[in-house]
Amino acid sequence: MTPAQRTDADSRRIIRENLDDTLVVEAAAGTGKTTELVNRIVRVLAEGRANVREIVVRAAELIGGVDVPRALLRGARLVAHEAA
């Protein structure tokens, strides 16, 4: 399946599940890229696939005005709460 043939749900599933792959995500503003990024990083950390020092995020622009470190902290707290 080519990227042009993927549905939005397919793309989101790939972002969520293909954690061992390096991805480039391009989409219009307000489509959920930052949310998917934060969810992906939280999942990688929660599953012990990497630690914070091993993760690099590169964005061509500011990331949607979102405070990514705070969003990651909220996500990490949720994961810790669910694990308890």
C-alpha cells in the first residue's frame, strides 16, 4: 500500500504500532501529528524500548504550539498510574 492509498486510520495505526521504524509524518495543521508523536514517545518509554536520552524529535517548525515536554510528562504519569 502506498502512502497515497492509506486511510487516516491506517496512518495512525502505523504511527502507533511500528515503533521500531523511523517515520516521517507530513500532514496539514491541526490533524493530530503532535498528539500522535507524544503518544508514540510515551509508548516507546512505557515499553522500555528507549530511555529519554535516546529519543530525538526533529520538527521543521514549532510543534503546533504544544508544550511537548509537558505533554510527555502527562503521558508518562498516565502510564505510571495505569501500571500501579
